[in-house]
Amino acid sequence: MTENDDDIVLELRDLYVGYYKDLNILQALNIKARKNQITAILGANGVGKSTALKAVFGFLRPNEGQVLLEGEDIIDVPTHHRILKGLAYIPQQPGIFKDMSVEENLELGGWTFKRDKKQIAEKIEANYERFPVLKEKRKQITGELSGGQQRMVEISRTLMAEPRMLLVDEPTAGLSKMLSEEVYEMLTMLTEQEGLTILLVDQEIRHALHISDYVYVLELGRNKFEGPASDFDDLEKAFWVA
């Protein structure tokens, strides 16, 4: 793990966040996500993992601290402008339009350059190259696809905006083991082949450790442990011993 600060794409610095101003779920949270790597935030239910992603994307405003994207504090930047700065968010609950076709969903993902039909078409074709099964089903209603294929559509639609930093919340929630493995393979491909930086929140600890480069473990909204994923081979020690 390099310590070169130039590699830091996203940094949460002394972050306090809550749904009420005087009640913070996250307290003095510090996290760094480095270029072309998957950084995982792990911990029990209710420790604030998803809250951290919402604060990064602008759905929640921190009460204190900084959210630095490539060195710029973006706390006062509206969510839609954060997208223009290369930040994207894939929520736990699928956000696709299930009554629309695969291709229509992808077209909606190109809203940042909606006046450039040629560019939209090129980005759609790039997604079909990533995920050939979507090209085969381009005219199919998205709600008729398998859960894994719907996740594929959601990831593809997100990639239409050409993000550099991807926030991913519980990517395999509700999916079978086989489909979950496909999703994790997708995330690994995006970092290894396309150079994306990913901040991942996950309950599937073993899978998250397998694909991640660096890990943060939270407890009661605070940093508990951190280190390279290889340091967390002893899961019992890492997660259940105070």
C-alpha cells in the first residue's frame, strides 16, 4: 500500500454525520480511498456504513468535518454537481426503471451529455462490450431480467456518466450466491481493467475482503480497525473481539 497522497481520490476527514444536528451516527470518521483500488467499509448493522456513503454523495450534510474529492472539499457542492465531478453512487435498493427497456435505462444514464446523441450511442456500445448479455437483451423490459442482470443494468447506467469514483452500497443484497459472484467480478473488472476507484459498503464480509485492497471496520460510528485486506484473514479477531 503506497502512502503517496497523490493516490488519494476520496478522503473523509474527522466526519460527524447524523440525521439530526445534535445526534451524530458517524463520529470523527476518517477514511481514504486510493486510486484504482477497492476500499471496503465493514461492520455490524447500524454502525453508519451507508450513512457514510450518503454523506459523500450529498444526500446528508455532515455536521462537522470534510469530504475531499481529489483534494477539493465538496460538502457545499450539490449532488448533481458531484456527478459532474466524477462521483457516482449505486444504492442498496435497485434504482432502475423496471418498466423500461435495457437500452432506455442506459439512455437515461447519459443525461450529463444528453444533447450529444452520438456520444450517448458510443457509451451505450461501450457498456454492451463490457456486458455482452445486455446487448442481447437491449430491447427487453428490465423488470423481466434476473436480479444479477438488473444489477448489471444499474452499473452500466451509472457508468454512462463516466465516473472516476464509484460508491457502492450492499451490491449483492437479495441475490443468490451465484449472482453475487457475478457482481463481485464486475466490480473487480471495473478497477483492474477500467481504472475506477470504488468505495464499497458490504455485509458480505468474506466476499468484500476477497475483492478489496484496503479495509475499514467501524464500530458505533467510529473507526475501529483499518489496514490492507490481507491483514483481516482472522475474521473472528477483526470483527468480534473488542
